[in-house]
Amino acid sequence: MGTEQTSRVAKVWLGEDGIARVIHVPGAEVTLADAQETMVAYKKVNEGKRLPLFIDTKTMKSLSRDARHFYAGEEAAECASAAAIIVGTPVSKVLGNFYLGLSNPHLPTRLFSDEDEALAWLKGFAA
Amino acid sequence: MAKGLCRVSGMPGNGDDPRLAELLEVIFKYAAGDLKARGTLFDDNSALDGVVAGINILGEELEAFAAENRQANDSLRETLEYAQTLIKSSPDGILAVDRDLRITEWNLLMERMCGSPREHAIGRFLDDVPFMQETGETARIRAGLDGNGIESKEIAYRLPGTAKDSFFESRMAPLRGRKGEMQGAVLRLRDITERRYAEDRLRQASLYARSLIEASLDPLVTISLDGKIMDVNEAAVRGTGVPRVLLVGSDLSEYFTDPEKAQAGYREAFTSGTVRNYPLTMRHVSGTLTEVLYNASVYHTEEGEVAGVLVVARDIAERKRAEIAEELATRDSLTELYNHRAFYTFLKDETDRTRRFDRPVSLLMLDIDHFKRVNDTHGHQAGDIILKGLSHLLVQQARAIDRVCRYGGEEFTVILPETDTDMALQIAERLRVEAECHRFDIGNGKCVNITVSIGVATYPQQADSPEGAVKAADTALYAAKQAGRNRVLRYETAMSM
């Protein structure tokens, strides 16, 4: 595990497999400010590289509209090469699907309920 | 909304699950326009929680979309109002038509120009507007809508209630839909009548000024502050032999034999405002030189600043030639005295003056005695020398106001203005004595003496016309000859002999 960065709603670190992880804290209600803070944290981890992103939203409770659009925007896409969104609860599935509808085609993005499958898919985008 | 909610709430099975009832209420709130309605998430991993999350997201997006839409509509309305204000207050006539040439916009100036109020114009076909039909604008706009390019055009039209044509500049712009399809056109009519008449007046003034310049027979040139020629007339082209296109822009001083003197001339004009009769010699490309008198005056801009110098180069060679020709026509070639023709002109002038001022004029008729003998003895060349010598002597002895003329052969006349008979006799006697005493050198060491006879007559005492005066003087001369020559005789004496 590389250097870990944290925001109010997530922990961010770079795995040895070259995949960045964004793990949301249980019950996270993500606002635009939270999303921007998480992006800053991620940028400290990626050292300017476009990395594949493993995003765990299973425990996320909500994602505000501004935060959704921020994550789906070009700025976020420029920092990552692909995103695997881990969903589990019905809420996270809804959020994930909505995110897919918004972000397309900025970044190759897929929803996974299985973490291993997600990491396997992301390896294809690791340098 | 309450009615709808009641109806759904009353559906079988729904009233048992309060979360489902709440979800339905949120949906009905959306349906009623309350886009802020949101369902409660229980975070219980239930499918209903997912549905509520989805509904909430849709609500957020719907609210944002509606807000953006309102903003866009407000912005559009503001833009439209702004555009309408611009159109209304435009100093140009502006109208818009749809694809069928039906009027959709008609501003205040169009009302004034066409005399048709906006409320009457909107919705009418362009063909129904006389201005548009009579000027051919309808056809032009139709062609423009059919995809043909429309150039701006100047049109003349006599507006109702006016006595002369007004002029308009017509410009058309297509109105296109989002997909680029032609939806109509906007026509802008700018009233350029004042400008057009001002241009006409300017053109007339310019033609007038040009005709004045060209009417001058003297070379006329305008030069800039740095001495470059800005404009010339045809006389300048003829005078220099250089085409106008080459003259304009060149240095004026190049066309004079003394460029420095020419430059000093127009510098003087710039300094003092005018130069008068500055003598220069103009050089034609053929090498011909022309004496000119250079006259120059500065001219000013509307703001009063010196704009340049207007130069006129007067050809004085022509005047000199005319003067010489005139001189030759009035002079006797041998003696250089005034000739017979000039004598009568002078005599008539003097008799006229006599009548006007009541002062006498006397006339001497003088003849060399035995001149034929001189010619026969010494030859005609000697005779010519004597004629010239006597002429010189007479001019020397005459007063400044007297006119000495060769009447013909060896006969001379002297007109004595404001001289009565007694004074004329004294003058005649002095001339006779001078002639008698003078020794004429005829060459080869020979000198000859001559005598003259002189008849004297005075007008109006002895004649009532110039011819009468000549006849009277001639009669007196004849009598002097008869009396033995070398003498002066007055007319009265001759008549009494």
C-alpha cells in the first residue's frame, strides 16, 4: 500500500498493483465540497499520472447533484484512466448507474458488485 | 394533488406500507410541480431505499433542469426585449418577414416611411406594402429567401406627401432556424437622402471648381506643404508637356530653369500668404522655355490651417509677343516713327479729346525740300539715312506729349496736343531751324544739309474733322513750298495767299 490520503468522506491510496483505491466511509453523504476534497486527496496519490480507479460506494448513503456532476466531469476524467465502481446496496447501485449515465463517454467506467472482478478489469488499464 | 393522493392512497394494499405511501406522495408532489419533494432514505439496504434514492436523484435533476430552463427563458426574454428595443429605437427602418413574406416585425421608422402603423403592418404580406412592391424589394427578398445572394442596394422612392425622391440603402439578412433552414429575412432600410443630396452638392461644387480651374488659360497648380504637386489643369499639362499623372506628386520646382528660385517662390507664399508676379522661366519637355510670372496664394482647410498653395504661372512671352506685334503694326519700319495708320488713330483720339475738353490740337505737316534731288545725287541709301536722321531729330525736338509720325515718303506729321496755332508755329519754326542746321552724315565722309517746309493747322479753328485738319495742314505746306520752301506757314496765311 502506498501513501494514504483521506478526505472527510473517503480514504484514498495507491495499491502496489498500480490501482488507486477510493473507499467511502460508511453512511457517507457526499457533497460537492467532499467530492473536491477527495479529488485533491487522489491527486496527491497519483503524482500526475492517469491511474485506474477502484471506487467503493457500497456504504455511501448519498451523493449530491453537484458532486455527481463533478465526478462525471472532464476534470475527473483527466486524472484517471478507468473507473470500477463497487456497488452493493440498492442505493449505491442507483448512484452508480446514474453516474454511468452522466460520465459516459469521458472515462471507461463499469459497475461491479465483486471486488476481485473489478480489480481484474482495472489491471487492464494499469501502466 | 390532494385529490390524486387520496385516490392513490385509497388503492388496495398501499395503505399498509407507510414507506410506500410516502414514496407515492413524493411522486404525486413531483406531478403537481413540487420539484423539491424528496423521499426519506432509511439506509436499510432495501429495494425501496434504492427506489427512493432514484426518485430523489430524478427530483434533483428535474429541479435543476426546471431552474435552468427558467433561467434560459428569462435570458431569452431579456434578449428579445433588448432586441426589440434596439429595433424600435433604430435610426433605420427595420422589418422582418417569414418564409411566406408575411411581415413579422415593423419598427417605428418603417411606420414613418410607409405611413402604415405597426399593428396594421404585422401579418400583412410584403406585396401589400406599396414601398416594397414599387421599389422591387419584395422580389429581391423573395430571391434572397430562395437562396440567391442579396447585395445591398440603393433605391430611390418618393414617399407619400413629399415633393422629391428620397434615397435608401437596403440591406437584407436571412433569418435561419437552428438547423440552418431559411425561416425568413430581415430588411434594413437606411435613409441616405441627406447624404445623397450632400454628395450631389459636393459633386456639383467639385465640378464647378474643376471647370473654373480648367477655364484658366494659364497653368494652374496646387502644391502641398512639401512642394509636391497635388492637382494641375490642362494648361499646366500643355505648358510643361508632362502628362497629368506624372505631374501630380512631382516637385513643382523641376519644371523651372531655376528650381531653387521656384522653391523660394512657394516658400515665400507659405510664409507670407501670397506671392505676386514672381518671374520664372518654365521649361517644356521639348526644351522650349516660357517666361512666366508666378502668382501664388495659400489656401486653407475648414479649420483654418494652411492646406497648400494655389499657383498660377502667367505666360508673359505671349503678352510680350502681342505687344511687339502691336508695336510693329503701328511703327514705320525705316524710321521707327509711328506710321500713317497710327497717325490717324492718334489724331482722332486728340480731336476727340479736344471736343471734350475744348482745348486745341495743332498739326504740323512737314516735307523735306528737294528730297528727290538728294536721292538722285547721293542715292536712295543716303536718302534713307536722311529720313532716319530727320526722324531722330524730330523726336528729339518734340515734346514728350507730341506724336511724330511718318506720313509717307519724305512727309512727316507732328501732332501737338493742347497747342494753339501760335505755339504750334513756334515749335514748327524750331524744328525747321534744327533741320536746316543739322548735317546728316550719309557715309563715306560725306555730310548733307537739308531744309524742310512745314504747314501748320489747328483743330477746331481751321478744320472740323481730323481729315479736315490734315487737309488744312497740307494746304499750308503746299503754300510754304510755293513760297520758296524752308519755311513755316500757317493755314490762314496760306489761304490768304
